[in-house]
Amino acid sequence: MLLEMRKITKSYGNLQILHGVDLTLKAGEVHALIGHNGAGKSTLIKVLAGNFADYGGNILIEGRPCDLHSPKHAIDAGIAIIYQDFSLAPNLSVAANIALGREPEGLVRGLMPHRKVLERSQAEADALKISLPMTALVGTLGVATQQMTEIVRACSQEVKILVMDEPTARLAPQERARLFAVMRQMCEERGVGIIYISHFLEEVREIADRITVLKDGRAVETGESSDYTVDDLARLLVGHSDPLLKPKADKEPEKQSETRSRAITITDVNAVGRPGWDITLHEGEILGIAGLVGSGRTTLMRAIVGEIGSRGHVQIGDKVLKKRTPKSMAQAGLVMVPEDRKISGLALQASIVANMEVTALAKRLSKFGIVRGAKTRAMVDDKIRSLRIMPPDLHKPVGLLSGGNAQKVLLGRALAAEPKVLILDQPTAGVDIGAKAEIHKVIIAAAEASAAVILVSDDLDELLGLSDRIVVISEGRPQPALRADEFDRAELLAATSS
């Protein structure tokens, strides 16, 4: 056995997170670890990464006891972790990121031997049959290419055990297929054991050899992947087989427009150098945005809210926003929940209440420049209850929450401002199947409360289940909006791929 984790325990103060978890991994195996946000997956992986010196239990690697009390111990044991939020340096090249922390020595002390870095990083990528733009700055690359950069960097350290935390959360279907091919190659040709964490149950069934279900800090079941259906796994996680939405039976936005007011009118808007976009959304309408990673979806949303320079006009209700900035758009009633909650969305060291009050502060929670504390606490308590944020502690730092609960805080902050228009960029990326269903209900409730919603998502079922109309974007060019019931899943996949 490559890895044995026996009776692993971990507590934060008086709160016990892991209750004697057992997990094994064979060489050349993909072992999926699934569970709700907050089930203990991240804590278990951080134990394996050497982040906690005070864990309980025993860890064996290739049959030998191994104390993983520091990240260096984990690296020396051949363990590499690729976290959901990348740890790349955006201002360095791909080659420099791959070599980061183990740069070759140059002829002159203190000077980087760039040629050696480039040649060695290229050789390490070639060994995995991964093609990367070695001289490009990582910050200019798409998510899929950054993911591959993380893999090459991890495997350049003589890795035996590779942990991948939600690696496909922001990948399009074609990019997922490419990643799976690389994973299979690593297992078959190099004997790497992979612990694979994902909330996408279909892909877990596709890529994993075995599956362990974690619930409330306990491993409740382990079995061969072939022994489970997707419905079986859903029942293990949430108690029933399909908590997600089915496509709407009635998608007739043209009838809706006869009875509802215009919420937002977008005229010739897009980033400089790309085609302009014209569309009108009415109150209560949900517009889905589909397209591959790098297609320009997020760029277009950032242009609408004034986060980047753009041309064109945006009208919220009857008000034309001549000068668009995120602040002026929020004041006018348009709020965006960004894709990257860690960098662009949340203040990770600040509390839930501090994060959630920001957008609504001027509009709802202060008077004459004085913050109304009681009203703020009541609002945050209400959002914690309605969004089922766990743990329900408004003073807890957001950085200590699971990914799904952090995403709920970001969504709660947007809803607290009572927006007329809500832009959601990948709102359910990296959240578990139960949290996804809860977020879907929140999106529907926002539309029912008359907000117009623009939903950007890689999840085709999510788009088909929530949207009234869908726009496909390819190479920065939005196609005409079509009723969502004009697509099935295969047709929508084909449209985004063409």
C-alpha cells in the first residue's frame, strides 16, 4: 500500500473536526474523496500536507511510519498538493513557477540562470506530455493552463502521492478530458497515487478507482467506483438522489417582458478590441452565459460593471450610467459576484459580518455616516440562516470557512444590497452537491424578488435548469440570445465548442 492514514484526528480548540478517519491509497490508483463542504476533506488533506503538527493517528508511506509535522516533511516524503485556489506567482513566467523554490544554481551567486530554468522546466513538462507556454507570465494565462502548470510543478518534485482539490471546478468539458488523460498517464507510467477531491459526481465515477465518502469528519463508506451509480453517491451525501434543478417547463421571457419592467439595457458594451454586446433583461429574468474558459465571458462581465475599460452604455431601469465603476454600478443597483472569491471577492482575514456588510453599508446599514450595528447584525444573522452558512458565527474569519460556505458569504453580501441586477460568475464552482442546490434556490428567490440575474457557468445542467435565455460566447463574440428550451445538453455543449 502506498499510503495508509489510520485513525486520523484533528481538533481546533474544543471543536473536533476529524474523528478517527481511515484512508488508503495504492500506487497507480485514483482514490476520490467526496463529501459536503465542511465534512473535513480539507482538514484531512492539510494533515497529509504537513500543515498540522498536532494531528492524532498514524500515517504510513510504503509501509513505513511517517511523521508529517511540517510541509517539508510532506515534500520529502513525495507528497504534493494542488489546492483549488492556485499557489502560482502571477508575475513570474510558467518556467519560473515550475522551478520556484528549487531554482538551479547560476554561475554568479544571487543571479537567476534563466536559460537553465527554461530548459529544465521544459523537459519536466515534456516528460508529462504537457505543452505549456514557458515564457508567458502565469497571470496572463487561462485557468486550464494554470492548472497544468501546477501539475508540472508538483510532479517535478519526484512526487509519489498527488492530491488534487477540485481541479476541474473552473474547467470546460474539453479541458477536463485533457486533465484526465494526464492523470491516467501519471498513474500508469509513473505509478503516482492520486487523491482526487471533487463535487462533480459524474466525473468521480469516470476517473476514480475507489471512492471514500467523508461525512461530519468521519469516513462513512469506501468502495470500488464501479459499485456506485451517481444516484448512489448523491444519496450518500444528501439523503436523496437528485437535489439539483431540472430544466424549467416554461421558459417564455418574451411573455415576461410584457408584464415586467426593464431591469438592464446593455448597448454596444465590451472590452476595447472586442465586439460590442446589445441585450435587454427584464425584472425576474435569468440569462445564462455559456462558453469555454478564455472565451471572454468574465471579461465581458467586468466590462459591464466598469471594472475594466470599455465602451458602450449600460442603463439600469431608467438610469443611464455614463461613467461606470464598480462603486457607481453598485449604487445604481448592479452587483457582481466574481469568479475568484479568494483574490477578487473576499477579505479572508476579516469576519463574516465584515465581509457581508460591505456592499450594503452605504445603502442600507448606515445613517448620516454612522453604521447601524443592530441592523447590520440582524441582516447578517438573517443571511447566515437563509443561506445555511456553517458554522453560524458572524465573527468567524472567512478564511477559516470551507469553500462552499465562503461562496455563500460572497453571495449573501451581494444579496444584502438588494440589487436590481445580479451578475454571478461561476457561483457554484467548487461547492458540494447540497450547497449547490441551496445556491440554486437562492438564485431563483432573487429572480422571484424581481432581480434580473446574469449567470456565467461552466455547468451546462445549471444553465439549462435556471436560465430563461442563454447566450453563447466564443472568442469574445456573444451570439444572439436563445430561449433555454431551444437547447438540450448536447446541443449546448456543441454550441460552446464550435
